Amino acid sequence: SDEDADMNSAMKTARETLDKFNAALKSKNPKLDNFAIKVRFDAPSGGEHIWVGEVSLKKGKYSGVVGNVPERTTDVKLGDTIEIVNDNISDWMYLEGGKLHGGYRIRVLGKRMSDAERKQFDQDSGLIIED
């Protein structure tokens, strides 16, 4: 929901910390991988947030490949290469040895999960999420 205070706060944090993502992306550090940006697309029900991977940054503009099958939007499809509109960024992430950096919306969702759901998510995702 666009009125979800925790998610809105997470999106604000993600936008305010894009410099950390940029520094990691530009570093070419081989220990860092799975760079992705979550992007909001228009949909009949208001919007859909989709991960875009294989991110590159050239001349201040991001591009990448749509990494999720859209459920509501028809603006993109899985595998499309797109240019990312900065105002539509709702999260970012990358991994360092499996440890999640960014992923602010993921963290909100994790806190909302039951212990069993969280355990299953951790097992399925393989992410190491530290606060």
C-alpha cells in the first residue's frame, strides 16, 4: 500500500543512501555481487515494485534487466533491459559474501514474518541479514 508508513520509510532510506550503492557498484570489488535496484512501475492497482538486476550506471543513469515476473504492471516483462527512472527507485541491494547491504524493504518484510516464515525465507534466499 502507498500508505504503509514502514515501507515508505524504507523507500526514503533507500533513496537517501543511493551513494552507498553507487560507491559499491563503481568499486568493481569482486567480493560484491547481485547488485539490484527495486523499481516502482504503474499498475491498475496503483503500482508494482520489481527488482531489476545486472545494474550498470553510466552518465548518472541506471539500467538493468527486469528480474521478476510482473504480476500487475504491463509496462515491462521478465528479461527486459530498461533504463531506470531515479524517482521510481524504491530499494537497492547487493551482497558481500551473502551478507545483504541495503534491502530496506526486505528488512521491513522480514520483521513482519512469523518465526517459521522468517526461517523459511532465510533458508530459501540464502541471505545473511544483519541489523
